[in-house]
Amino acid sequence: MLRPLGDPREFTMRELAATIAQVCGIEARLEFRPLPADDPRQRRPDITKARERLGWEPTIALAEGLRPAIDCFRRFVP
């Protein structure tokens, strides 16, 4: 099974929302709700195998990587 590689640097969902809002040029309106019971407390991928076997490290900052994804959504989502 292919799985996307991620960035081992951890950030909060609030930080993610703020970064997305900044890249989109909008003001984020956040709504806080209780976490679902199965929600992971830590969202930090283990890239050990990619680092050891492929010599891979993430090189693109979150905001920079979000830009092409957001541009794609803008083209395909009305």
C-alpha cells in the first residue's frame, strides 16, 4: 500500500487552519468542538524508513506545499 510521506514536525490543528487561511487570503472562523473518542492526540508521521532507506527528508514548508493543493481545489471545486 502506498502512503503519502509527511512532515515529522508537529503542528496544532489551529496552526494548520491559520496557515490555510493565510495561503487562501481569508480570515479563519474557527469553531471548537470536543474531540472524537478516536481522534489521535499526535499527528506526527514516522519517516524513519524513508530517511534510512531513501535518504528522504521533507524540504517544503507547509504553506508552500499547501499552495498547489489549494490551487487544484480552486480549479475543480465550484
